[in-house]
Amino acid sequence: MNLQEELSKLKRRQKDTESPERAVVIATGTVPPAWAIKVLSLDGYNVYNIQLVEIVSPGASPSPVTGSLKAYNLAESFTSNGSLPAGTYAVMWRVGKNYVFSVG
């Protein structure tokens, strides 16, 4: 099937409470936007309080961009407590309604 048919099927199956498909499917063949982050603390299980950071120049610590957000570490189990230390830097993506990163 072609992409248009698949998107049409997705639209028909969509529930009233879900985001419109255009909020999830931005463009075909592209990579979702990514952000540099710093882990602030563990919120629970594999969910962390994180902060967006800006990489300014080589040799300089990244500077904070926003307050705290929550993101899932996909490299850890969803059913056990996370063990990632505060101060860890990573790359984060938005997937649907959630922010995710992967640090093992």
C-alpha cells in the first residue's frame, strides 16, 4: 500500500481523544527534531526530570534553555527504578505526546 492509504486508515481508526495525525506525522522521510538535554533527577521508574540545554562552544559547559520537563529513558526498564545519575547529558526526541531519550 502507498503512504496515503496508510494515513487514511490511521485517520479512520483514530479516536476522538487522540491528537490529530498531523500532530504525530510531520513529514515522510525526515528525522524528528532532537534536543540536547541534561538529566536533573529521577521522577520514578524510567521517567526523569530533564532540562533542555544549548551547546555554546567547545570547552564550555552547556547552558540551560528551559525549566524542568519529564522524559522517558528507553534504555531502562519501564517497571524498575532508573539509575541514571543527575548531570548526565543526552539527546532527546518527541514521540507522540512523550519525550524520550536513550542512555544505558
